Amino acid sequence: MTDSPHLPAIEAIGLARRYRRGWALHDASFRLPAGRVCALVGPNGAGKTTLLSLAADLIAPTAGTITLSGHRPGTARARQSTAFLSQQKALYPRFRVREILRMGEELNPTWHQETAESVIDAGGVPMNARVGTLSGGQATRVAFALALGKRPRLMLLDEPMADLDPLVRHQMTDILQEQARRHGSTVVMSSHLVSELENACDYLVLVNNGTVRLAGEVDLLLGAHRQLTTRDQGGPDGHQVIATVREDGRSTSLVRLAHASPPDGDDRTPTLEELVLGYLRTPDAPPLLTPSAQVATGSEVAAA
């Protein structure tokens, strides 16, 4: 029995996690539709790792709920269909690469050896090498091979490509996109390299101060904003200014559109990086969720 494609890959409702130092995540509510490649962004300490750890069943929520295709993290269905990778690769250093893949085959009923081997071979990693002798980039490839060989329905990536050079990051991102297209799987990538995610991801979740500030299709979120440059200090009539940067007598503002008429001035659609930076500069800006990302919390919905 397969999961219904109509169920969201992730649904969080009032999700919260408290540590001794305070709330890492609080009242987080959003949906991520299945089959998306999602960028999970936010500053350090915003709650990204906590959110992924809750989805991976590494920690338990203090309040609220999170489900993966309708299943709670930790259930047999959720564990079988989810793969999690972080910067700290959970690999046995004394194992040889071929032994790591053999372990993946023994532990996962959905294992696909050809997929795992293709990731290893593309990086020229020797199958007979011990994991502890590999470079950081080679070890990352082994970890990806182990995760992709499982053929997961949901991949949770907490900056596992930080030790890869730009070319290899691009290659691994291409593999993840192909996985999503070919098998209808969902990929969530946490990263600080927003510019590299722009062409890789079609969905965005921005977390800041422990709450979800933006969520939805990248094209809809970008289409709901303009990057406006003017020579005066006046704001755009009827539209909401999210953040403004002033330089050389000119003001450049990220503007959330309130109606169909464009703001006066030199305006264009922002890049994904400009959108993210604007909301990070103004962490108290009202949240914006597109219809597919919204749950019944009363969050504002972007017009499609």
C-alpha cells in the first residue's frame, strides 16, 4: 500500500520544541505538498535543524503535531519512507564502502543497489576503501548513496553538502531533482547558500525566531513581491514595504503587493535571495503562506 499523493509530505500544526535555553520552535504551522524540492532557509538558531530533527524522529515535540504523509514520525511507515542526512554523517569509519551499501540493502526492503552504486561511481569512490580513509566529500557521497539507495519518499537534508565543492554540490543537487521527478519523492534542503537553491528548488519554507515566516511555491511567493528602487523616501502607495536598503540617495525596497497596480518607480520581480534577505532583515513582518502551504491557523494567504 502506497501513501496517497494528495496527503502533504509534511504537515506541522502548532509545532513547538522547548529546550532549557528557551523555545527553538514555537507555533509552527505549514504544509509541504508531496513531490516538491523545498529550500528550508533561515539564520543560525532559527529552528531549521529542530524542525528537521522533529520530522526525523530524533527529538519529540513539546507541543503540536507533525505528520509525514499522514504518519507520525517514528512509526514503521514513516521510518521506511524517510531518509535524513546532516553535516555529521552517520557512517561507520571501519566499514568499507561496499559493506556500507550491503548494510543498506539488509536494512531497507525498498533498497535499489543500482541507484546507490551510481552515486558512488560518479564520484570515483573506491568500493574497497574504508570510510574512515575517505575525504569529507567522498564520505558525503557514500552517505548520499546510502540515503538514495533506500528510495525514500521524503529526504530531509540538514546542510549535508557543506563540505562539497560547488561543482559536486551542483551534481548532487541534480541527482536529488531527478529523484523527485522520477519517483515523486519530496526533498527538503536546509542551506545558507540561497543563491544555489534558486534554480534547484520549487518550494520555500523560511523559518526565523522559531516560526514559519514564508512558505509556498517559489514562483507564487516571488510573484507576490516586487523589488522597488526610488530616489525619494516615500513608500509605495497601498503596498507593504517589507525591508528597505538606502545607498547613494536611492532606496531599494522589497515590497509585498496588496493589489494589482504595480508600485511607482523602477520595479522588478525579486530574486529568491532578495526575497529571503528582505524577510530576514524584518523578522516581525507578517507571515505569508501560499494556499498549498496553509493549514487552519489563520495565516495570511498569498493570492495565486
